[in-house]
Amino acid sequence: MGFIMYDSTSQLHIEDRALAHLKVVIATKLRRNESFTVSWTHAEGDAYGRSTIWLHPSIPLRFTFEGRQQPALNPRWIEELMQSANSTGGITLVDEVVQDSSIEGHDKSPTSG
């Protein structure tokens, strides 16, 4: 379970595989100097509800992964997240879009551990 450190104070805990995909989308948007939101429902055991943060290229952001290995990336999942990022609602963390049987074991919720 990794996390995104946002504004040097806030942390969003997220499973490493989902975080790797989210990092690609966030880095792409910020590299284009685009601001957007990221929304998620709180994980079991956290306060009930949902949260949204505003991401802007000037806000410090750090991605920390628990594992040392970069997971194989699923282009279809990245595309789904990018479409979400380009919408008026911003990125909403969604379950992985399984594209073939070799990835079926990785269809966990983005915030599950």
C-alpha cells in the first residue's frame, strides 16, 4: 500500500498497482500544466464518506510505493483514468479495467489492500 503525499501534509493511501496507473495520468496532466481534481471514497476503517483534492502544477506532490518493482501497466485502465481526468468531475478512482486474462488477478479496488 503506497500513498500520494499532497501539499507536504495530506496523504492518500492507495494500493501500489492503482497508484502506478494514477501516477501516469497525474504526471501527464501536470506536465501539460493542467489543473484537475481527484476524488475517492474512503477506505473501510477510515471516516465514512468521500474526499476530493485539487491538483495544480505548483502544489508539491510525492508518490511513494511500498514495493520496489514497477507493476506492468494496463493501457486500457490508464485510458479510463485519463478520460475521467479530462471530464468536468476530474479523476475518480475506479477499479481496474481488465483487458485480458493475464491481468484478471489484479482487478482489486484502487484503495483496497
